[in-house]
Amino acid sequence: MAGSLKRAAGDSISEDQVLMRAMRDMNKPKFVYEDVPLFMGLIKDLFPKLEGKREVNKTLEAAVITYFKDNDYMHPNEEIFLK
């Protein structure tokens, strides 16, 4: 995963950012909702100077929202799109 992130971003992203994003993106979906803040705290402790901005696929996000609305599903917050 880290290699594909680095290849996609090229020189616009540092090695630390690649490692942090790979660790976050591969592990965060495996945690229950209540454990995510603890995990994100660990990531911040390991990479204190980095801000881990998430890239959201707007097309996918719009499709999920449409599906939720069409099928009377509720989503409690925007975290669902970042997992």
C-alpha cells in the first residue's frame, strides 16, 4: 500500500506522510468506532508534526449518500466516508 501511495503522489508527499497514511488507512477500518480516537491518538504520537488529511472520493461519497437516502438508511456522521 505504501508503495502505491508513493507512486501515485510522486515527490509531492514525504516518506513520513506515506508511512503515516498507509498505517492509518490499512488499520483504521479494522477498529470499532469507539477505538478510533485511541488509534488516531497513537498515530499523532508517532507522527506529531504531520497532519493526516484524508482524500475523499466525491463520486463515491455522492453515490453512498444517494443509496442511503433511497433505502432509508441513516448515517450518524461523516466518519463513514473516511473509513
